[in-house]
Amino acid sequence: MTNPGGPQLLGMDAMWLATLLSVVAGIAVVVAIYSVVTVRDPMAKRVKALNERREQLKAGIAGTTSKKRAKLVRKTETTDKMRQLLSKLQVLQDDQVKDVQQRLAQAGIRRKEFAVSVIFSRMVMPIIFGGGAGLWIYALDGVPDWSAMKKFGAFAAATILSYKAADIYLTNLVTKRTDAIRKGLPDALDLLVICAEAGLTVDAAFNRVAKELGRGCPELGDEFALTAIELGFLTERRAAFENLAYRVNLDSIRGVVTTMIQTEKYGTPLASALRVLSAEFRNERMMRAEEKAARLPAIMTVPLILFILPTLFIVVIGPAACSIGDAFSKQ
């Protein structure tokens, strides 16, 4: 759809292009408004499941239906087969399993049996993908134009990446979750201070803060909700706080846990200690933000040169170039 008599930009009618861009912008605004209006509380289902599990533990029942029980049995049998195979090959170590279990907990995955699956994938994935890459490169001669060095590099890269795939995925999950918890921790401590000054117990304070963090920081709200549940049925309250530090790979959380344990043991004022920690964590967050802001000019240099300046030149010089081209075409 072009109009030969009107102004053109990049071979298209300028008015038609402006109309198309306006429609796209309008659709984007509608989608953004819809996503904001229809947002749901991500903590509601998690807290409900945790509360149901707490009641089941108190009642001493497993609380699973026959279908769920059969599914769990099948998963357990599969995990046991993996464990037996790894044990026969002597590649399964207790320290290795505990380390993977902790990383799963830090990634927000509560099922400890997945640790065996992660270790099993380290053995199976290189065989599947590395062997497949070797078969395609060498046996089927999929890349005949490549040199021997390139072929070996591709085979080695496929093997190494398939071996590290599960670890890379877990590390990515842990990093994202830890960053989200770090951002929401100062606000959570402020809420804990308010609850403590209002006279709530530690259990009730954690439960209340978990509900308030449902929308802003669901990862930290999930951890606080689980800690509140463990404080309710564990024999030692210290174990509940230590489990929180076990599940979150963050020094700030360890400081909070140490403060909570000392408060429980010595009876020191909780509100004042948490207020000091909140101020320290907020200052650290501000310092990290200032550090990132200081690095922005150097980081933005390359996108500025590659994307923004050419676009600016097109916008500024484009109409003049179109007019000159139309003038020459009429002659």
C-alpha cells in the first residue's frame, strides 16, 4: 500500500507506516493494562498447600489419594533404579547428593529425590548428545567442509555442555531466586519490625509478613511461610531458622537467622536488632544500585553506536533524502 504522490520512508507510504505503528502501540498498551489488571496473587496457592501439609503432619497422615500415592510410588521406583545404577558404577557420593539437594532447595525445588536425577543426567546427557554429535559429525559426515579441529571442537562443546546442562540450569534458577530475595529482604525486615512492635509472636510475624510479600516478593514470602509452618511443629525452633539459611544462598539471610536465634536464646529485643539489619541491607542495596548506574555509560556505548545513532540518522535525514529522491524522479 503505497501512494506515489505522498512522502515515502524506506519505500513505504509515511502515513500508512505511521498508522501501522500507532495500531501496534495501541495493542501493546491494551496488553499491558490487561496484564496489570488481571494479575493474581502467586502466594495464595503456595500458602494454602503449605497449611494443608502442616495439618496433615499434625494429624500424622500422608494426605494423599490413591492416584497421587501411585504416582509417588512410580517416581520413587524410578529414582531408586537411578540410584542403584549410579551406586553400581560408584559415581554416587553422599556429599555430592547433599550438595545437589541444597542447590535444589535454594532454587525453590522442594523434592530432594531430584538430586539423583541431576547426577544421573550428568552421566546420560553426554552419552546422548555428545554421542549424537559425534555420530552426525564423524559417521554421517554432516559437516564435510569443516576442518578436523572444528569438528573436534564441536564434538567437545556438545559433550561438555550436555554434561553441565543441569548444573547451568540450577545455577540460573538459584541466581534469579537469590536476587529476588535480596531485593525484597529490607522491606520484609521492616514489616517484621512493625509486627514485633505490635506485639505479635515470631510465628505470627513470619506468617503475616509472608502474606504481605505475596505480590511484591513471592520467593521470600514462600520461605517465610515455610519457616512459620516449621516454627509451629518442629521440636526445636532453632532448626526452623537454620533451615531458612539452608534454603537461601544469601549472607543477609544468615545474618537475620543468627539474630533470630540469639533473640530466642537470650531474650534480646527483636525490633531494634531487625531495624539495624534493615538499614544495613538497604544501604547495601543502594550501593549496588549506584555501582550499576556508574557502569551504565560504558555499557551503553556499544548499543548507542550500533542501534540508536543509525536510527537517529534515518529519522533526521530520511525525509530530506525522500524529498530529494522525489525531486530527481520528477525531472
